[in-house]
Amino acid sequence: MLTLCITVLLYSCTATKSSSDFSNEIFVDVEQSVELPLQRGRIIPLETSDSSLLYDIVSIDQVKDKYFIRSRNKILTFDTEGNYLYNISGIGQGNKEYVNLSSFFIKNEELCIYDFNQGRVLVFAPSGRYLRTEKAVKIRM
């Protein structure tokens, strides 16, 4: 099945070459493709309430026994059984709030929320407790 999907994808991406196209051609031998084994997952039904409604799931990460799910401009926390626990921070300009949740990531088992508008990273413990704010460094190239 995976081989079929890759084959369809490769053939659907062919285009005619124009004079403004400076890309190199890459030839793929689909005869040599390898099927990748997929691990069996587990479906976890998430608790739904007024405070735990999910809209567009942008990303999911896990620290120990907690799942952090970014849904639009908020991060909701669930346990491994799908029970809603709490939201992480919220929208605002206070010390523990973000203006725009640009992304989040886990570093050293701490949840880091990057606020592009404020140029900072809010750091939380997996328990949801606010730890600190760090200034984000912008690199210019």
C-alpha cells in the first residue's frame, strides 16, 4: 500500500520543464522502494466538555503521562486515558500569557510556548505551573 502511494505521488509530481526552471532532475527507482513497518497505535477517546473542546489540532506532544494538544491558539492537557486536565496559559499580555501562540515544543521535559509577537518563550512544568519567560533570539541571515 505504501509503495502504491509513493508511486502515485511520484507520477503526479511530474511537470514539463520550462526555461525558467533551474532545478536538477532526480530519478527514483520505484522498483527499489522499501515498505516501512508501521507501529500499532492506540486510539484514546478524549473527554469532551465546554472547556476541553478541540477544533483544529495543530500538534501533539507528550511528557510522561500527559498529552499536550495545540488546538488553534490554545494548548489543552489530557492524561493517557483521555481525561481533560487543564489549559496551559492563555491569550493576553501578562507575564504568564501569550499574544500569539506561534508554536510549542518540549525541552528537558518542560513545555515551551513560543510567542512570535512578543519575541519570547513561556516555559511551564508538565503540571501546568508557570516557570519562567525567556527572550527569543532572532537570527538574521
